[in-house]
Amino acid sequence: MNERDALYFLKGELKLAQKVSCLIPESERSNHLDHIDALIYAIKAMERYRTEQYENEELLKELNEFTKREHKAEEVFIFDVILCNNDVDRDGDMFCDSAIYELANKYKGVTGIFNTKQPYISARIFKTEVIEDPERITETGNVFKEVKAYAYMVRNASNVDFIKDIEAGIKKEVSISCSARKQVCSICGRDMLHDRCVHIKNDDYEGETCRGILTDIQDVYEWSFVTPPVLSHSIKYW
């Protein structure tokens, strides 16, 4: 019996059990209800498993668009990371919403290297998406957005411990490096790099803190695990 047939069978058993509930003696009603609950639990678990399997298959298809040959699931380790968001970082900078979408687009296909010694460990981003959280608002009053990336690395002897650290949540903070053409002052709206802006980042002006709003992303360079991250992102300006 395959998964599809098993799920069909369980749903049939559940429908039958629910129909005959009224015929079950009171002394056996509790056991019968437990049986119904068990069937519902098994059905939900199987549907969740089938959904995860489908999602994993779709991810593997997208992953193989970046490889020279088709890789099987057991050959690669797939994981997701949050690259950046549109809230203020430790430097007093923040990405505007358009920059967030530019970063998501530009980081697809970018490789991260996590060990400069040989043999080095590397992973490649093969999919990105922008996640919005309407219930979370940034310092400047915008809906919180973050760039989520899906990356993969080939399973081999040199990265076994590294993969274990990711799975255990020990390695999870990510730093990125990119270039932005403009750093707009949140107080006056001028380019803090090229215009005559007199405001200083992180200083207060009549109750409003000056921030540098990064826009017009030109290029992305790398991403890497850092513990702990000094900055949420490293920016170079044009």
C-alpha cells in the first residue's frame, strides 16, 4: 500500500467511525472517541508529511538548476537562513523596502565560504524570498520584511560537523556584504554621502533619531555565518 492509498483508507475509516458513533454503547463511547482522535491525528500527520515531501521535491528541482548534474536528496544538505531585514541595524543603517527586494533578487546563486583554510566549506543560495510580518513594525513605522534564502552544500566528510552545528542551531547568525549607491538621511532626505547633509547617524534631532536609509543596491559580494555577528550587514558605498 502506497502513501496515497493509506491516506485514502484512513479517511474512509474516519468517516465510518463518525457515522457509527451514535450506535456505540455509552460504556464504549470513550474508547470510540479516542479511536476517532487517533485517526484524525494519523491523517493530519500523513498530510503534513506529504506536503513536506512535495516541498522538498520542489526545492530539489530549483537546487538542480545550479548544478552540472542532477543531485539526489541524500547528496546535499538544504537549509534556510535570514540574510537581512528592513529594520535598523547596529550601525544605524536600514534597507528601504525596494532594497530588500533588490537584495533578494541579487543573492540568488551567490556562494558563501565559511572556512578560509583548506578544505574550505561552502554553500550556494538557490532560492530567495521576501517574508512580511504585518504584526511587526520597524522603527520607522514600516511593515517588517526580511530576506529568506535557501542554500545547499554537498554532503562530504569535511562538513559533517558544520552541518551538525547548523541543525543544532549553533550556527545561525548570518552576515552579508553588499554595495549601495545611496545612503539617504531619515531626517532631511538627502544623500548622506554625496549631498550636504549635516545630520549624524544615531544622533537625536528634536526627538527623532537619524538613520541611514540604504537604497539602490548595486552588487552583493558574500554571505557567511558569524558568531556572534558584529553587524547585521556590511555595506560598501559607491
